[in-house]
Amino acid sequence: MDWAKSLLETNYFGAIRMTQAVLPGMRERRSGTIVNVTSIAGRLAIAGHGHYSAVKHALEAASEALAQEVLASGIRVAIVEPGVVVTPIFTKAKRFSDASSPYAVHVHRLLLFYQMQVKLASQPADVARVIHHAVTTDAPKIRYLVGDDARRLVAGRLRMSDEDYVETGRPMSDDEYLAMMRRSYGFDW
């Protein structure tokens, strides 16, 4: 619970506090763009990553509502959704899993997935370019995917029913899991 609370505090409440800090000036000027960087995990909940996905999904939902609320004030909201981005998080993160946990297989698959996905990873500069575009474009959208992996994941998930997606959590070998990911999302590992 402490870990989940820390995720919410940083990734959700931190963004909400920043939004509250800048909105009065934007409303006064009748212009501005709020950019919330979420994650592809905000649209695609992955077993072993539920709390992170939930927090990112919450920020996506708050951003969608905010976009409607501030439209009349001349303010835009953009949601930037990166896939895997090469940052120090991969060397600093320590994900421990109790091998006796009933969920250990899902954490193992999540790490296996990241190991494969990092081959298509974006760079921080890719995210910066998308943010710049979202703020300066004359044809704004609410969502901006960053990275080939993010585009493949969204497209693959849209082709599945909810029930088929849940089935990806069934018992299977690593080879079966990777083959399923290849079929579902077009990753060629």
C-alpha cells in the first residue's frame, strides 16, 4: 500500500498540484496548454504493473475531464503517452518479487516484456519533440503516442476483445508468452 500511495502522490497528485498552480494564470491570459505525460500503461493495463497502470489511467481520466472544463477558457490539454523510454529508471529500479507469490509469474513476464520492448525504446528527446509538437501545433489532439512500441501496443489491444486480453494472463511458458506478444502486437523479437 505504501508503494501504491507513493505512485499516486508523485504521478497523479504531483501533476494535479502543478495544474492547479498554473491554471489561474492561463485562465487570466485565456491561453495555454497543460501537458500531462502519462504512459502507454495508462491505456493498457499489464499484469504485474496494475498500480502503475491505475495511476497513469487516473491522470489520463483527469486530463480528459480537464480538457473539457478549460476549453471555454482557451486552454488546451495534451496527454503524451510514451512506451518504453531509455532513462535511468531501468538501472535504478528495483523490482522485487517473492518467488512464492501467486503473482510472481506476472512480474517475471513484465520484466521479460520490458527486456524485449527496450529494443524499440524511445529516447527522452523523442518525448520532448512530441511535447513540443503538442504545444505548438495548429491541429491539436488530446493524445500523442510516443514510440513504435506504444503505437503497436495500442493497435494490438484495440484488435482484442476484453476477454481475449484477460486470457493473456493464463499460464504459459516464456516462449508461448513471447509468441503471443509477437502475434498480438507485431513485435519481432
